Amino acid sequence: MIDIKKLPFEERAQCAAYMRATHNMSQVEIGTVLGGLSQPHVSRLLKHAERQNYLVIEQRFVKEQVSDEWLRQMDELLAPSGLNSDLKEYCDRNNLRPPRIGVFESGPGNTEAALALRRTRFGRTASGRLTELIEKSEIIGVAWGRTIKSLAEGIAASRQPIDKSRKTEFAAVCAELVSLAQHGYSASRLAGTFDELFNEKQEESPQLTGFPAYIPRHYDETMRRSIWQYISDTPGFHRVFSGPDALIAKMDMLISSVGSSSTPVLGSFEELVQAGGLRADDLRQLVVGDLGGILIPRTGISQIKMDLIDELNGLWTGIKTEHVKAIADRAFDEPNQSGVVVVAIQKERGDTVFELISRGLVNELLIDHAAAEQLHSRVAEALTD
């Protein structure tokens, strides 16, 4: 194990160069790893590393010089072999429009520590593509999630220039869950983070706070209507969903992560279970996962169970399926729009992604290799049925 305190200047410069170039770490992050060095000290280390040729300034591929179609074909080289062609065939058979797929490295491991590293690595490698999608959008809905937070951190740590001269509006589309706010990856917190990253002058993003994420199922109809009226009148909800000039009708991009059947609705499954009055295990048998809080039912369940999922989704005070479908359809009809951008890592998320594609709810996928392999498996299985 390296003794940070005993490292000479030359070797510290090598460490700083390695962390900057290979892991795209910020100077503040490098300073923390190297024993609490100040940012100016890290800057001096990196400049020395350049002079000693430990660090070479990376070349940037000028995407403006090539067509979008050629970029798409180059992206296909990074996906599992046959995924794009099989997905196109599946979509053609089912009268669907296939999403564009970007597959990025995240790394191995499924322990909590390993997943944290995977999210960080994915956030760094996929941040460039997300930046491109954001920069061509004007009104962007933001869902919750640790993966979205990692992408925001990846954008912040990158050296990619961001044009802040144009105004981009970010709005939370998921209600505030109690267990998420303290961790910094609620939709309202993330919308504020993106606003800081992409706008020269920050304005307060619409916040979906001050009201419950779920309206309990056991409340009677009169009580539910009263609660919905209160929610509709709150400033954030009114701006995003219920007002005459609601942002949801004009959104040209939605950024959302997905949950799996084992962990739907992120770490706040208990809030849904309590509101719905169901056993957690029973609910997991009904859904394949969620998209920004919207429960996605498993294929093949009975109509009674489908109606139950619809009822549970009715308790949710955030974005609805019809909103997502409208954003996706607008982008499919207008290719310059980014539309619904789904981000996901881990194998089990591939199942949720497949169901979303089957419902025409995805325009752009940013996923890791594990999720891409599982998606390909589901597509191939569907083609043989």
C-alpha cells in the first residue's frame, strides 16, 4: 500500500496525472485522495506532469465534422454484437421505433462498494453523451436516482466545455420521497444541480416538495380529491403539471433512471407499500421495475393485476405514463429532440429497459454492458417466440 505522506513530488505528480487522465477526477478529488492536498497544489502537480510527459492533453473528437448517422453506427460498435440489429427487427415486428443505444463502461461487482464505484465510472464515461443531449434541449424533466447523480458529477468533473449562454430549464418530475432528500439524489435536488452546471445565471427550479409522494390507498374519495386539489395548487406542481402553461406539455427531454423488480422505487419501496396497503413480496411479483416512480407491470399478468398496478400508479403524485409517452412520441416525430433518456447500470435493469422499449417509452438509452447484455437476451428471446 502506498504511503501517501512519504511520496516524493515526482511520484505525486505521476499519481495526479494518472487519476486525472484515467479516471477523469477533478483536482479537488485528486487532492483528497493524495492526503488532503489543496487544489492549487494539485494544479502544480498536473502542470509538472505535463512538462515531464506523464500527462498528455487528450484529443477531442470533433463530432460536428461527421453525420449523426455515422456517429450512431460508431456507437453500435460498442454495444453487444447483434443487439442493435436484433432490436431493430423486434421493433419492426411490433410496430415500434427503436431507441438509440449508447453502451458505456461501468466495471464489475455487485456489492454496495462495487456498485458505488460502477456508478462513478459510468457517470464519467457517459457524461459526454448526456451533455450533448442536454445542450440541444430547452425544457428538461429530471427524475431521481443515484445513477443520474453520478452522471451530474461526471459532467462536473469533466473538462468538456459547456455553452452556458443559452437558457435551459430543468424541472423535477418526481415527488420528494423522505428517504431520498437527505442523500442528494431526489429529483428536486438533481434539477438544481443540472441548473448550476448548464446555466450562467441560476434560477430556482420548480420543486416538487411540500406534499406527499403517495396518497394512501385507504383514504376515501373525498379525502383524495381534497389532497389532490392541495397538491395541484402548490407552486412547483402547478408550474410542472397542472398550470395553464405547464412545463410537462413542452418538455423536449426527460432524464430518468429505472428500478428493478428487487428494488423498485429506489430505496423508498416501503413508502409505496405502506400507501398501497400491500405486502412487499406480492408487489414485487407484479412489477418488473419502475421508471421515475411509475410502476412497470410484468408482461402476462392478469387484467385484475394490471388494474391494481394502474390503481397504485394513481397514488403517485409525480410524472405519469401518459406524460412520458407524449415526450417520447414528440421526439420520435422530431429527431432533433432528445426525448426520453433512460440511464441504467446492472443486469436486472435490462429487464425493465426491455419492457419500456416494448411500450414505446424510450428514445435514448445510456446503459452499461451488463444491462445491454440482459436487454439483448430479452430481445433475442422475444424474437424466438
